[in-house]
Amino acid sequence: MKLVYFAWVRERIGLAEEKVELPAETRTIADLVRWLKTRGEGYEAAFDNEAIVRAAIDHSHVKPDAVIADASEIAFFPPMTGG
């Protein structure tokens, strides 16, 4: 699966994107975030406050309980403002 990181999420992790093999028990965005946090300090820092980081599955914004079963890309980014 392709993971894409934007803005300060990217800066803290140190990658713009990566391809990963997810553990079988990783079913939702929340599961994915929990797993990512185990991958090192940069991931821990990026997802320190999980409620702030937003996610999108295949370019559609989703909530943490969204199922990621057939996703080809998941993106993580900070909250957006503007008009």
C-alpha cells in the first residue's frame, strides 16, 4: 500500500511517501496510525496527537474508523484552513 505524507507530518516522518505491507490486523485508519507509531520516533512525533492528523483514502477524506481494505493510497496531513 502507498502511504503519502504532507506538510509537518512529512517533515516529522522524514518521507514524502512510502510503500508498506500492512499487518493483517490493520483494518482501519486508526489501526494504521497505531501501527505507524511503532515504527520509530518520527512516526511517534507525527502522530503524537492522533485527533489532529487528517487522512484520505484514495483522495477522499475519511474518519479514523474508516476501513482501508481495498485502498491503493492513504494520505496523512494536518488540518487545513482557508477559503
